[in-house]
Amino acid sequence: MSVVWDALYTNVNLATMVDGYGEMRGGAIAVKDGRIAWLGAAAEARAAGDAAVVHDGAGCWLTPGLIDCHTHIVHAGNRSDEFEARLNGATYEDIARAGGGIMSTVRATRAASEDELYAQSLPRILSLLAEGVTTLEIKSGYGLTLEAEARMLRVARRVGATLPVGVATTFLGAHAVPPEFAGRADDYVDEVCAMIAPLAEQGLVDAVDAFCERIGFSHAQTERVFQAAAARGLPVKLHAEQLSDQRGAELVAKYQGLSADHLEHLTADGIAAMASGGTVAVLLPGAYYFLRDTTPPPVAALRAAGVAMAVATDNNPGTSPMTSLLLAMNMACTLWRLTPLEALAGCTVHAAAALGRRDSVGTLEVGKRADFALWNIARPADLSYAIGFNPCKGVVYGGVPRRPAV
């Protein structure tokens, strides 16, 4: 038989994540030209084709590559001083109103060059790659000027060009009102809307986000940003209902948004809108834990309404300095009662949908990009079970094997 496939991975248990989960014990998966070419029972592989290279998975589990669909991982500096202040009684809003919070990171990021931003972000990104992450969302939002936002987004594109990971970029100019626009939030929203076209023309933007909150932007201001994004044909997503109910989930669903993220104060009306609009709920347990929040997102109601739930790290310097997607999965289960299989779906198939990439990644299906991770575990639930343990044995990105760490 002539060579058909570039590589065959056999003697593996496949968690395909098709239709939310799906498994195949004693399976095999073949790769051709960076895509999944075939999968099925290992015993049927020889009859289906031949391969230039055969890898023995030694009975390990193979899942789609993990997807971290909400991060602010490109930034400069850290905010450990604010962590200490909160432990001494200050609230997140207290710190933000005193000039700290997001603005602290804005100052550090504005002062950093592209090379410095890349160098500071690299260790955080490599930590995620070591845990089987093959797709990563990176938001801007710590520049708040056209030049500084473009610099962040160029670094994000550089990550995707230099490391074996797919990167989705999100423009988050509506993250905070910068000091030069103090008291003039509407004027700054005009500025944000004007940034979208040049950034899109430079090929730097895959989606547009905003922070709809009392200390962020109002419902009406956020809608103006969404209208500007829609005019450029860009999908939207939203930081919604994290600290209060601003009807953000309803707004992003109105614009057929990819996702509404955080959602601790999500209402029944918001859930209904998301279910109707097909908007993914992105759960971010790291921020909930780090801020010692006590209002959990309405997971049971989201589940009952059939809203897809993704899980992400929300890596950022102020409220979730977490670089472990496996830990995020554990937190989603222990804090909010997701099942382990829901958590895995939240970092694969539903995370892909939250990035608008459901057609190319997130499941093991013929034709999709050959991104998968090999795990030395007894069952998929083990990925959410252990705390601080990484069972990733190997990763394939675009059909090319890489070590778990790069």
C-alpha cells in the first residue's frame, strides 16, 4: 500500500468532543498536510491507509488541543501590590477609582517596546503551551491609544507567527477610560470607534470586545463600539455582568456576539437572549477566585437553557494572574459545579465557538486542523481532578509534534 498519511497516532483513546463529548477507546488518528485525515479504531487503521510515520500512544488519552479563549496575556508589569491591598480590605472598585487597576497596567504597557512586551509575555504563554494549549485568544486593552493598541496586537500576531500556537486577536480599546480622557468617556468612545478601521486594515483584529460595567462603559457606549465593529464586519464579544447587571449579555446577543464573559450577575433575560442568539458563556473562575467573589455565575440556569459554556484563564495582571488552563477547569468544577466533561468541552469545542473557530478546531474530526494533546491519564475527568499536576505527554499542532513545553 502506498503512503497516504504523513503520520498515524495509534493505540490511543480518543476524546473527540463531537456533540459535546464523544469517545473512542482503542483508537487511532491520521494526519495529512496538517489536517486530520482519518480516525477510527486502531484495528482498522491498516485497512484504511498507510503512514510515513507511526506513533504509539501507549494507551494514553488524546483530546483536541486545548483552547484558552479569554486572555489579556500580552502586557507589561504586574500588580501584586493591589493583591496585597485587597487582602487588607480594599475592593476592586476602590483600587480602580484611585488610579490603580487597569490604569496601572496601561502605564507599564505604554512604556514597553514590542520586544519588551513579547519578552515579558513569553513565560506566561509557554506555561499554557506546556499544558496542551494549541489555540489562544489575546486581547489588547492596555494601550488605549491607537499606537499602543496596535503595538499590543502586533505582539499578539508575533506570538502566533513564532510559536506553535494559533492566536486569535481581540481589540479591547473600550477597556477603561485613559487619564487624558478623564470625565470625557463619550469622547473616548468616539476615539475607540475610530481606531477599529485602521487596526482592521492592518490585519490586526479578529474580534472586538468591551468592558460593560459601572467602572467601564455603559450599555449605550458599548453599543456604539459594537456598531463600529459591525460596520467593519468584525464579530463582537463582551465582558458582561461581572460586577453588576448592565444588560450586557442581552446587548452582545443582539449583535449575534461570539461570547459574553464573566457573567456572575447574569439575569434570566440575559440567559434567554444568549440562548436565542447562540452566544457562548465564557466562565472565568480565576478572577472569581482571585477577587474572592461570592456571587457565582448561574451555571445551572445556563445549562438548563442550553447555552454553551466555555472555560478560560482570563490571564491578566490584576484579577487573574493564572497561567494554567487545567487549574481553570478544576476551579470551574469545584467552585461552580461544572462536571469534568463540561469543563473539558469548555476548553475545546465551546472555546472554539467562543472564538468563531468551531469549523477548524475544538474537536477531533476529519478535515479539521491536526491540533491535539496526548495525556497520561486513566480517564478524561483526570484533567479537572488534579491540582497543580500536568499530565500532558505530548502535543501536535497543525500536524507537527511539539514537546508540551516549547
